[in-house]
Amino acid sequence: MIGRLNHVAIVVPDLAAAAANYRETLGAKVSAPQDLPEHGVTVVFVELPNTKIELLHPLGEGSTIAPFLAKNPSGGMHHVCYEVDDIISARDKLKASGKRVLGDGEPKIGAHGKPVLFLHPKDFAGTLVEIEQV
């Protein structure tokens, strides 16, 4: 069911500074910022040869990551994203095995224009997991 690692997401307090750090200090290719109002975030992707780093910053007052940043003012790792071939089949298998899908259980369109779901961190060793259909 699980495919390759798509990205590791890091919440940052200053998106421009974090993007510049990856671009200028580490020499990485960094995308332009993209607002995702449905998810309450602005994202920037750092392209690596084998995966991506997703830099996340709150978008608006109701951002789902604002509480994370309030608890971790310097930012920090937020989630890992794995690819799946069929998100509905993966969701159903996960739920059948007792894993909790966050939200209403229906996929939303993520930053890559593909369906995504989030899985409860208590079911995965304290790590928030995102699955993305490829």
C-alpha cells in the first residue's frame, strides 16, 4: 500500500527566511510560495533529488498549523507524506485496521493538486502522517 516518501513538512515562522536559507545556504531549488486556503497554509517546496521538503506557514487566523507554531515558535517537523496508488482503498484498509483518519475522512486536494488524507499521530509513533494519491 505505502509508496515512496513524497515529502517531509516543516512548519516555519518566517517562510521567506526559511526558503532563502534552503536556496542560498544549501543551494536547493525552491518553489514560489503557494497559498492553500482550504488547508490554511502557505507552502514552499524544496526540491531534493529523491524527495521534497515542504515548508509550511499559517495562512489566516484559522490556520490548522497556527497552534503548532504557537507551541513551537521556532517551527519544527510537522508531518511526513507517503504516496499511495488509491487513496480510497488505502483509507478503507487503514480504518479497517483501527487507524484514525483525521477530519471527515474524505480526501481533500493538496498542494500537488492530488487527493490527500491525514492520519492520527497517536497511531503512528507520534508522527502525523499524510497520504497522497499519485
